[in-house]
Amino acid sequence: MADLTEQYGKFGISEKVYAFGEEILGSLQERFHGIDAVAEYNQLKVIRAMQECGVSEACLLGTTGYGYNDLGRDTLEKVYASFFHTEDALVRPQITCGTHALALALMSNLRPGDELLSPVGKPYDTLEEVIGIRPSKGSLREYGISYRQVDLLPDGSFDYDGIRAAINDKTRLVTIQRSKGYQTRPTLSVAQIGQLIRFVKEIRPDLICMVDNCYGEFVETIEPTDVGADMVVGSLIKNPGGGLAPIGGYIAGKKECVENAAYRLTSPGLGKEVGASLGILSSFYEGLFLAPNVTANALKGAIFAANIYEKLGYAVVPDGKQSRHDIIQAVTFGAPEGVIAFCQGIQAAAAVDSFVTPEPWDMPGYDSKVIMAAGAFVSGSSIELSADGPIAPPYAVYFQGGLTFPHAKLGILKTVQNLLDRQIISL
């Protein structure tokens, strides 16, 4: 076999950095074996769902116009409902991103006078304008829907007393963000989410419990709907799209919740009956088929990054040995130079737009400058090798994705080389 160090050298990675990476990698093989076992389990779940729903070659074709009687679209939604063990699902290219899917789920299941409760602290930045925490046209707040949140305790656990006190007669929907967003808190496991849902339902069984499942699909062998969630919501250009879906989002859950979302997405009286699939269903099906193993590759990359940067002395969440419940790895640099150097290293390792140098900018939906590295086949796809972070204290970067582990490995080594060359770290 050709010398790998020579190949990595062509990307500007020194033998010293390569050897450092190999030393870390040698200690992770047992951990990687466990990830492969979860991927195998979830792969069988996906295939079984496709078989049970009778996926055929005809399902891979698309429709135009109104999209009436779209066999592939309707069957795909049955597959998602089967996989998530829910009554129904809405899986559409007309859902433009994860934020759109979440906004759709919230706006369709809340009414004026209702209150939305987050028992896990502040939501992801782009939801602040949806809710109305930051004023924005069309927000929930403009429609008379109030918001309340209960922060996690300092150790990252739920403030059950605070949650009990926050639930009142106006509370209608409880939103649970599984992943950390731009925070350095731990990601919630499915088991933890189940405990929280049981607690909420004991107080008010009628409350809708919605889980923002972005970045968490296929990481464990069960999903939030297996532990009582009424809805799970996510983006197809993250885990479930397998790197192939060019757009789209999903909502899976109770039939009434999904129907409400469908009527909001299209129009009262039309709902799920319209919405042409426009010839992209094959990428949705094949992406879902590949998703368990693509997610496994991203997880391996995240664990590799955690162990690398922990060894270099940085605070990482999760740490190198903790169990994983999403694909995101946070690394806190404490200064903007580290965040920028990391993201520019990831960009330089991309197959697409490797020659581009990302810089912080005022991105829509965020309240501070954000830097994003994303040389992707699908624009903005964060199941592909990517990294981003706000240029604000504590100056943490959030790394995720990698359709293959070798690509994730290259990206991480390139970040180390970048930091070394700029004398931010030493080996």
C-alpha cells in the first residue's frame, strides 16, 4: 500500500501531525466497533420499514403540478412513520430547512393565547425569531403565543421544580431541543428525553411534547418517539438525508399534529394531498437507506476530534469518552482566532470549494457574526464535513458531519495543522 503520509503531505499535513492523529486513532477502534453495531441495527430498521411499506421502483419517480396521487411521496411518508413508530409523517421538499420544519410544527399546533414552554433552556439561535424572543415579522409572539423557558441546572440536569412551576393553564406545547445548538451543554440522550416527557405528561397528559431531533437521528437504536414524544422534527440535509437529499424536512408523530402541519404547509382543505415531489424522491429514499452508515461515519469523526482536542488541552463537549447522542462536537478555544483557524482548516479539506476562505459574517437568523465552513455537494448540508460557530464568548466551534470517515479524518488533521502553523497550539 502506498505511503499514507505522502498523500496527507499533499494536503500540507506534516508527518508530526499525521503521527499525532494515528496515535489517537489507535485507541478508538473498540469505540468505533460499537458505532458500527448501532449502524447495523439501524440499517436493518430502515430496510424493514421500506419492505413493510412496499417501496417499489415506481416510488422513485416524481410528480409535477399539484402532485395529486404521488405514490412515491405518500409511501415515503409511510416509511418515516414506520421507522419512527408514529401514526403519520410529513416528508417534503417544500420544507426548506430544519428551522422551517420546527416553525411549521409550532405554528400549526399552537393557537393565539397558547404558551410554548422550553424546559431545556434557550433554543437554537434561528428559533429566537420564530418564537419572538428577538422581534421578527410573523413570529409566534405576533400571533399572541407566549413563551416561557426553564434553564437546565448547572450540572446539565433538568430543573424539575422549575418545570412544574412553569406549566400553567396556557401551556400547550413543550419543545425539547435534543442537540446543544450554540451552547456547550451536553446533548440529551433519548432516555433523558423520555424521563422529561414522562414528568411533563404526569402533570398535564394533554400537553404536546415536540422534540427537535436535528443531528440526533440514527445515533442511538431508539428515537424520541419511542419514549413518548408526540412529534419529532428534523432536516433532510442532516442525518436522515444521508448526504443525498438536496433539500427537505420531516415531521413525524401523532396524526393530528402531522395533519395540522400539512394544512399549514399547503392550505386549509388541501393538506397532504398536494405538493409535487419534482423528481427528487430517489435521493430521499436512497439517502434514508444510507443514513445509518453516513451518521456512523460522522460520529467517528466527532469522537476523533474530541480525543484530538482533549489531548491538546481544550475543553470539549462531549469529552473523548462520553456516550454520544448527536453528531456535533463542541471545542472551546476561548479566543476568536482558534474558531477561525479551525473552520478554515475544515474548508481547506473540502472536495468542493476548498479554495474558499471562510470569514465571520452577519448571517440571517443570528445575533452575532458567525463563521461557517461548508464545502458541500449540497449547499449548507451539515451531514457533510462542516464546522461553524458564533464569534462570541466562549468562542466555541461546532464540528459535525463527514460522509466518509477518511474525509472527516482529513478535515480534523487539517484543523490541527492550521492551528499549529499559526502558533495557536504546539505539539
